Amino acid sequence: MKSVLSLFKSAPKVKNAAYFSPGEDCLMAILEFIGAATSSLKICVFTISDDRITNAILAAHRKGIDIQLLTDNEKLFDKGSDIRQLAQTGIAVKIDNTPNHMHHKFAIMDHTQVLTGSYNWTRSAALYNHENVLVTSDAHVVAGYSGEFNQLWKEMERFR
């Protein structure tokens, strides 16, 4: 825990704040969060079908950001899902292998900030749904989400 806590000596890269939809606020927070990454992104989401988010992830990947993506095994095959496209570019993708849903929606940037909330990474979330996103650099919160991500990464199977 101490090594994670020691990363918090500088100011957060993205403003710590709460965002709400419908509207573009949550989407813009996600895009800013992804774009601010300088070394790593750990993404754990139920699904991704908003091409704007997919394009931001692909841009981060092209910049050399280490990206790990966890997602639900059933949502992977929904019409409009961008998960297969992301995996084909070489991004490490793992899927749950249970009959239940992996329903998380969070990301960890550079081991220093977390983005989380009810917001599904879909276009309809921005257009219609009442959803939320929270960005925080609280060290204890980041450590908790990092622990959950790492545990799920060990349990889930590689998508090929």
C-alpha cells in the first residue's frame, strides 16, 4: 500500500469531480481521463459501444500507454460492441468466465486516479440515461480499485 500512496505527491492529472448525464459531461470526463494517461490504463467495464471512447482508447494505445481491459463475456458480442476491435489492435483484453455479469464501470489511470460510476460506456448513456461518473485521486480509493482490478485480472480468461 505504501508504494501506491507514494505516487500521490503531485496534483491530480484530471479534476476530481462528479459528472452527470444525460448530456456530454460524463463522456467528456471519460475522454479527458483516457487522454491524460501517461503510462497505464486499467479499464474494467461492462461494455464499450461508444466509438468516441473507443477512439480515445485506441489513441492512448498508439501513444504507447499500457492498457488492460476487463469486460463482460456476454456483452462482448452485442451489436455495436467495440471490444473485439480493441483486442485486435493488441490491447490486452480479459473476459469473465462465469454465468453472471461483470458489471463494473471503472478505470484506473497511471495508478493515481480512478474514474467510476453508473455510466455505461455507450452512446445511449450520454443521450438518454441518468447516470454518473466520479473522478478521484484519493489514495485509499485508488488502492481499493487497484486491488479489485488485479484480482479480477487473475481470475478472468484472455479474450482471443
